[in-house]
Amino acid sequence: MAVLPYPTPQEIHPAAKRCDSAPERTPSSVMQPPDPIPRLKDDVARAVVDRLDGWAQIWAADFLHTDQPRMSNLRNGRLGRFSLQQLIRFASRMGADVQITITWTTYRPWLAAGRPDRGRG
């Protein structure tokens, strides 16, 4: 049996860029802060799981309007399977008052320099 060689992406579409080259670094990509969503998800999930400590998974799942496998995922820290919105709903169903606080931690002069003048002066 003969093995047919598969063409490379460059042979199929000569204008295609190679995937193994390093991406271009722009000023915005260099200064990106870490994504806050994973930390927020972790905080909310930990609060929900701590509050349900001692509950059977089936009872906790019923209380949160979900199923037992999802409760198992939550208790085992598989947070990639949950959105932040879903986790906040779980906390709310348990009677939590969920608030998000934004704190400006650094002054970035390049943000202020790009600000429009708004017609003053």
C-alpha cells in the first residue's frame, strides 16, 4: 500500500505564514496585565464550595439548580467548565450579595497621554 504525501499549508496556499514564527510584539501586547477572570472564578467558586461544605453533592446540586456531575466539577476545581456568570448565579442562589470592586492600582501615563482633549483650552 502506497502512502500519499500530504501537501504542506504553504504548498496549498503560498501566501500562508508559517505557524512556528514568533508573533509580532506590539506595544499593547507587551503591556497587557494578567486576565482577571480566572482569579475571580477561583474566588467565587471557593466561596460557594466552602459554604456547601458537608452537603451531599446531589443535595448541593439540587439547591444550585444544576446536576451532580457539575457539582463534582465545581468541588474538584475544574473551573474551566464554568463561566464567571454561572458561578455568580450559584453564589446568588445561596443568598450571597455579590459585588465587584474595581481598584485602579497604577497610573499609566501612556493612557492619559492618548486621552482626547474634549475641547478644552
